[in-house]
Amino acid sequence: MRFFTRLHVCAAASVVLILYFAWLRPSIPIQSSIQSVWRGSAHRVVVFGDDWSDIGRYRVSPPPKSTTRDRDPDRGELWVEALCKELNCDFIDNFARSIPSNVEMMTVGSMVDSDIFANATSERRNETLVLFDFQTQVQQFLEFEKRKRQIPERLRRIDEWTVFTVFFGIWDLLEYSALEKEAAIHAIDRSIDELLHNLDILADQVGGPIKVVIPKLVDVTFLPRFASRKNESTTMFAAEQHQSVFLWTYWNTALSQASVGWGKGDLFIPDLNGIVMNQVRAKQLYSKQISDATGFGKQKPLFDEVERPCLASKTESNASYLQAADIEKCFDPAGHLFWDEMHLSGPAHQLIGKEAARLVRANNTINTDARERAMQGSATDPKSQRKDGAGFDLKFPPGY
């Protein structure tokens, strides 16, 4: 009897130990997410933006299930997820929003500022659904942080580091490219000003210098959504392409110029278009069996298809791929640069995330001088340098 009693005690102790370690190191993603939120895990990435950043898991105000799409595993991870892995972060706080499906009204994706969009397009649009803009997402984050601070300190840790990501502008450019050039420039000026203003709010509320990754935009005329229209009126397409390229250049230049003078944190600006075009160039050189002076073009390219997206509509309608129910998926998603008409594939997102992580690890900021002035206490107020509507006085070659 004594033998069986000891055996039972040992078995019970083993079960208790297993349960204890299972509690310490949860294996279920949902449980891990809950613990990391309520215990205040020390390393995180906070995400603001649109479809290009939305991982589909939300801290606050999740969209109705009927308007969301199940995430296709073949699409792969987004760049913010790759960034998180590269930096060994514990979790992602996502406040970005994707354009909804099954909505029977005109809809645009998340933009820098919905009021700027409404004012700029008021004469040519009727009722349009606009998703959470940057200001709204920042306020949601601050409210989330306020609720989190109500947890007793013994149950949470102070964050060791937080990296913010801010990626807006794709939808802004697609909408503003249809405006007259001066109106579009004014809308972009105000948008960049508002983007930096919300970074001011974020830094002030967080209570110290922040680290922010803000990718430059890809040339929107290279997106399949735009390129698919090249067979339309040649003259009209050429004019729209010219204006879109100009506004894309203007946006990136204005963003860089404004970022250089911002002193309330470290800004990291990955060159998204450079990353994408390097892959296109690699494919083109390899296909023609030529290489440049550095040998670029000799190796097999990462992508076999750099123009057509993996998801394509089976119909000839003008419906967006994002809205179309009748779509066809490619055989090798990883071999495509584009996932659909508006978005890059998973491997392309990996390249962006790795480049962003490289900049963060190397502390390769765009605003080093402004940060030094701020730390010395002699920096001027960034907002006073960004008067609403003042413009950025950018110079371009003739013809733009």
C-alpha cells in the first residue's frame, strides 16, 4: 500500500509541475497574447496604417466580422510582422485598418486625415466611407494605454522598448491624383503636416522620445491596379501616370524634408520603392542574361513574376480585386512580387521588414541633427515650422 501511495503522490506532483510550467509558458497564441497585454511585456511593435500594415488582430474596436476577410496563409506575413521577428519583439499592438469587404457604398482605405480628404474631394464625391485615419488610430492607442495603466503595477512591467510603425499614403495618392495639381499638392502638404502633428501628440503623451518607422511610398503607377489601365485611352493614361508619378515624388520628398526637422524621437525611413524596383531590375537583368558592373543580375531573382499579381479576377469587369468575389489564385504565390492589385506578396513584405529592422538596429535615423538639437534643448518647435498650407517649397525639374 505504501508503494502505491508514493506512486500516486509522485504522479500528482508531476501533474502539478506540468500545469505550472504550462501556465508560465503558454502554448496557445490567444493565451500568450492576453498575458503579454496584461503583464506589460517588455518589447512590442505598435502599428498604425492601412491594408499594408493591418495584421487582422485588433486591440480596440475590431471591425464587424462580416466586413473582414479570412487571411490567406499563402499571402505570408506583412512587413510589420517581419519587423517584429527581426527585432525579437514579444507582440504587436495593431491599430491599422484594412478596407472592408461586403460594403455597399464607395469606400477608400485608411488615410492620414479623413477631414483633409473630405475637403479635397467634396466637389467630386457623394457619400464615401472613410476608415479610421491616423488621428483616430492614435487616440485609440492612447485610450488603450490609459486602460492598461489601471492594472496594478505588480501585475505588469514597464515597457523596455516600443517601436511605432506609421504607413499611410497609398490611398491618399490614388485619390489625390485625380485632383487638379495645385489642389493635390495642397492636400499632400496638409497630410504630411498632420502626420507629423500626430507624431507630436504621440511623443508628448508617451512621455519621451519615441522610435518610429515610416516607409516612403512605392510608385503607385507600378501597382497592378494602375498598370492594368494602360490599354485605356493612351493620352488620358499618360497624363494620369505623369501626375501620379509627380505626386508620388512630391509626397516622399515632403515626408523626408519634414522628418529631417522633427526632434521628438528617432525616425527611420525605409525606401520602399527602392526595395521593390531592385527586385524588378533583378528579374529584368536575369531574363536578358546581363548584369551590371557589380554583378547584379547574375543570380536567380527572388520573383519570377514582377508585373501580374497572384490573385487575378476571372471576369473582365472593372471591379477591384479587393472587392471581387470571383478571383483566381496563382500556383506559386511566393514567386510573385504582388499578391493582388494593391498589395505586395509575403516575400516582398519580408524584404521591407528586414530593411526596417536593419535601420532600427543600426540607429540609422533621418533626423539625427534635429534629435541632437532637441537633446541640447535648443530645438525650435517642429509644429511652428509646419504652418498649415505653407507648403514645402520643393523644387522639381522642368516638366513636372
